Amino acid sequence: MKRSGSSIIFLNSRNEVLLLQRDDRADIAYPNMWDLPGGHVDEGETPESCIVREMREEIETDVSACRRYAVYDFEDRVEHIFLMELDVAAETIPLHEGQRLRWFAAEEIEGLPLAYGFDLVLSEFFASTKNHCPMDTSRFEAHRYFLKDFIRQTFDFSETDQNRRIPPPPVEKPCDPQAEKKELPKIETLTDIGHIDLRTAIAKRQSCRTYGDRPLSLGELSFLLWSTQGIRVRLDAGHALRTVPSAGCRHAFETYLSINRVTGLEQGIYRYLPLEHQLLFEFAEENLERRITRAALGQQFAAEAALTFIWTVIPYRMEWRYGPAAHKVIALDAGHVCQNLYLACEAIDAGTCAIAAYDQDAMDSLLRVDGKEEFTIYLAPVGKKP
């Protein structure tokens, strides 16, 4: 079987690409030649997680927003090419491998021998951009339909389980009554936590991917959990008002936590029980940092944070009321939850960064959920600001 590689074309606003000059050493392939940044796909890695890891290691650049451009089947390997816009001076990029970085225009690359056959890749890339036309967006129509609300005109809501008088699913995923649980400080006792005026919190809100070593206190974690999924009033067995809005008061999410540094808690996977305001200890996981990094497609900050919120969805909670119209509002609800987390973090001198790019199977496997009736939908690492 051929080996695989992942490389990336960085393109700036001047239509130049970023190349790396390899070290001038006899013990490496293609010494002193220009090369696309990238590397070999390790066993167990996806091409996407490989390029994220390689760029973090080589040039300290987060490329989780890159997109797949092409796949080349070379004689010695299969090369996965990614593309991302980047507008920075080459000399300001930290470099941990190779001699230097430089931006090249198309005419400068013509005739320039490149490592690993990338002269073919770039000649075809620049040829495709000469007569560049906007992408054909017609292929996105089915996905755009999801964002619209026509489905309410095509579905008979009398067929939902709610209108068929079937009892609603429970507010909270059941657990073993004998399972290990941790009491969280009640929100009314946290008199010294979470005080910030709303205008300041909104003005300071920003994504944070770098964290200090300080742990969160149990009280601070309690505040974050209450802010994102806390129960205000339980209405009945299937409904509760929370600190965030949800379509039809359905609240389809469960909150899991990958804990690294929280005072009073061992490292491991936990689940929030909002009705009791408790933490359920799910299990300890060997190599937790490595597994969550891989599941987050190489985004290392998910392992470096004090903890990571991982929200799963139980779709039937929303489907019970809305049938096939449930899924758009589930996505909207996820945004409500995470925005509250961003603002609450500002109140405890912490930061977060929402992650929507992850390996679905790997994340579901990490949490030990079935991936069908319950699966990961969103995550957000949290840590103290450095």
C-alpha cells in the first residue's frame, strides 16, 4: 500500500503561494529545494488531522479552517492537497523545520524544480486560477434547503409524537442511581464568582486557543455549567426552563466534560446532571489528551485546556415535538448554549473557542455514545487566560 502525505497551498491576496526551502543536508530527500509545507500521514491519522498537526508543529499556524483542494496519486505516494488563504509576511511566521519561507508568484515558479513533484501540483493550480470563475453553487442547494423553513409547509404536524399523545422523553439522560456523582456548589452560594457587567462581557468576547496552567475551581465550573444548561424551573417530567432558550422548551443536549485541571476532580470524562446540579463521573480514559486531540482533528488546544465541553444531542427530544423540522432548530440551539459559555468565561477570567470541525466517529467513541440516538454536535475547550 502506498504511503500518504498531506500538504497545503497557502494563498495570499496577491495570488502568491508560500513555499518552504528544505534543509541543505545530504541525509534528507530533496535537500535545499523548495517544497510545499506538509508531511507524512501517521498511522491512525486522517489527512485532515495530519495537516493540522504538521502546520502546528512546523509553523505554529492553525489550519483547521483549510479546505481540501485535490488528491494526487504519485508513483510513490498518495498526496492530499489542502488550500487556505493566508495574508502574513513570510518572515513573521515561526519556522521549526527547513531554512526559510517565501511567497512565490506564478511566473517565479515556472521552471523552478520543486520537491516531491509539487511543480506539477502548482502549475495545475495556477492554471486553474488564471480563468477563475466562481464555484458552481447549485450543488449546495440541498444543504441550503436545511437553512430554510419550507419543511413546515410539507409536513403534517399532527403526526408528531407530541400530537399523538406519546409522553415526552425525559429532560435528562438517565444514569445508574449508584453511579459516582459529585455535588456542585449551588449557584446561589457563588457570591464571589461571575460578576461582570453584560456590556463588558460582550465587548471582551473573543475566541481563545491559548490557556494558562491555572486550574478552574469547582465553583467556577459550577457557574459555567449553570450558565449553559442550568435548570431554572422544572415544569414536568419532559420540560424544564433553563438559562438558555430552546425551541419548544425541548433542550436536546447533554453536556459531557473532558476534565484536565479542575480543583477537586480527577482527570476523566464526566457528564452534567442539570436536574440535580451534579457531575456524573463516567470513566477515566488512558491517554485522554491524545485521544481528544485526534478526535478534534489535531487541534491541540482541546487537550491543553483545563477542560473541554462536549455537547451531544439526543435528536428525539426535539423530533418528539417537531418531527423533520427538528434538526434546524437543534443547530440554532447549539449556538445559544455556546454563546452563553463565551460570556460566562469572561466573568471568570477564562477563555474558550468553539470547535465544529471534529472526527465524528472518534469523538462519539471517546464519549462511548452510540452515534445514532446520541452523538456529538459541538465542543468548546475552556481554560484560564494566560
